[in-house]
Amino acid sequence: MGQDDISAAAAVRIEGLWKRFGEQVAVAGIDLELPAGRFVGLVGPNGAGKTTTLSMITGLLRPDSGRVEIAGHDVWQDPAAVKARIGVLPEGLRMFERLSGRELLAYTGRLRGLPGDEVDQRATQLLDVLDLAGAQHKLVIDYSTGMRKKIGLAAALLHNPEVLFLDEPFEGVDPVSAQTIRTVLERYTASGATVVFSSHVMELVESLCSWVAVMAGGRIRAQGPLAEVRGDAASLQEAFLALVGARGRAQDDSLDWLGGAR
């Protein structure tokens, strides 16, 4: 299979996905096919349903109805096969904070069933590339936000998954750490793997992603190659604001008192 065939294939297929919390509909029957070998962005305002969608796709939250298939396996019918093929870095990831960074990777790799020597070798390489070698024996509880994101990414990549899911991976991360994470992810997708990440930072998505889905109110408002979704707009930000109906909300006279003479 050539690179063009790999890129054209679907890494994730989602059909009729629904999730309600009481009276609130968080995800309202979405259908998506996310292409393989790409950076895929799931974008939307806060409360759009992005985290809920990613949680259902990765088997962390059971949907009310619908079907999700990853690498040809049904997430809820064959969870072990799916989880062996994916890496997940959720927002606000809870870690074993009383382990050091290296201990966390050693534990994660062995939990995945990888041979100990291979885990240690991969951990050394990831710690070095992610600029964590100097902090590898430091407890995770003492890590900064950027360091936590990087050790979480290392743990998600350790078993070399086919698809990597990241929920707001650059949130609260300093520019140096963000560039390090970005470089690792670009190298990962260059090998034919897929990165799916959620964000509400349009500039980041526009600079990284070749394919995007725009979500608002629990529904998909647009999906496809970045250029198609952006259309004639000057930027993805402008297209996004038009799609979610947010243009001009703060331009009326309801805040005429703001910034006036005191």
C-alpha cells in the first residue's frame, strides 16, 4: 500500500454518536471519518462537545448510541484490540504522581506488555527527545504543566500506537515545551501515523492540521481538508466564527458603558 492509499484511508469511523447528561445533549448524533496519516483537528468553542466526543471515541466514556471503529476494530465490541492501537492524552490527565518520570514510563510500558529492556530503551529516547532527561528521577507531582504534558505524551507514545488522541495538548504549555511537543508529533505523523487533537486555538490548528472538523452545540458544522473548511475566508478563525455564529456578538450597544469616562 502506497503513502497516498494510507493517507486516503480512514483511521477513525464514527456513526450516529450520541451522549446525553440528564436533559443536556452533549453530542447529537455525529458522523465522521477521520483520515489516516494526518494531523486531524477537532475544533470548537468551550462546551462544544469535543472532550465528550474524544472520550467516547477512545473508550473512556460509553455513548448512549452510535458506533466507533478504529483501525478496523469496534471500540466497544473489541476494546482490547483498539486500546493496543491507540495512545491517549486526555485533558487534566491523572497520573501516578509519586512515581518519577522514568518510573512512570517503566510502569506504563510493562503494563502494555512490552519487554522490559525495550521499555527502558524507548523511555530513554523519549525522555531525551522531550527534554525530560534532566528531570527523569524527579517525582511527577513536582513537574510543571509543560513537563506533565510531555511525560503524558511520552507515556501515550511508548507502545508506538497507530492513532494518537490528544485533548488540548498545548493548553497551559510554555512556548519551548510546545515547540518540542510539536516537533515530536510532526515526526510521528511523517511515519504514517495519525494524530487527532482537540483545540479552540484556531491559529495552532491552521499551522498543524491538514484536515479539520468544526464542532458546536454537540454537532459537526463542517468537516474536510483545511482548505475546504476555510473556504474563501481569510483564516480558519474567520471561517470558524461564521460557522458557529459568533461573529459580532460583542459589537452591539449592550456594553456601551464599558471603557467610558469615569
